[in-house]
Amino acid sequence: MKALNIDNSFGNKLNEQSAIIKELKDKYSKLNIDDIIETRIKQAINIIKEDNKKVLDDIENSFNEVKTWTIALKNCFDNSQEKVSKLTMKLNQVTPDNTRQIDLWQELTHEEDMYKIEIINSI
């Protein structure tokens, strides 16, 4: 009798395990592993696309910033060149005494110095 109970108990456990295994097989056989892999690959590709877009946006922003600074420096240079040209024309005017030319020369030198300072500050 004891042996029969052991056999029954063993048989019941075996049946339970078989039922659990069958249930798991039924449950997971419905999942298509190829679909899961494809989904994961698509997710990874989307993450990479987003990261690449962020990098490209950062590069574009940096380029635009450099472009803005280049335009600002060019405008600064053009303005200073215009001022220097005007002052040089004044300097080349004939004056009865040298005092006017000396004043203009100092003004021209000052403008050049200010231009250099403006460029350095812009950088």
C-alpha cells in the first residue's frame, strides 16, 4: 500500500509537471521568436537614429554658431576698414601744419587698436 501511495504521488507530480510544461509550451509557442527579434532590432535602429539625429543637430548648431561669429567678425572688420579708410583720407589731406596730421594719425592708430580689441573680445 505504501508503495502504491508513493507511485501515485510520483505519478501525480509527474502529471503536474507535464501539465506545467504543456502550458508553458502552449503559451510560448504562440510567441514568434522572429517577431520578437525583429521588434528588438527595430527598437535598436530607432534608438540609433535618434542618437544620430541628436549628433547631427549638435553639429548643425555648432556650424550655425561658427557661421554667426564669422559674419559678426566680417562685419566688424568691414566697419573698421571703412573707418580706417576715412581716417586715412583725412590723414592724406594737406594741412598747413603737422598738428592736424598727428591728431589724425593718433585717431587712426586708436581705431586700429580698438578694432583689434573688438576682434579679440569677439573670439
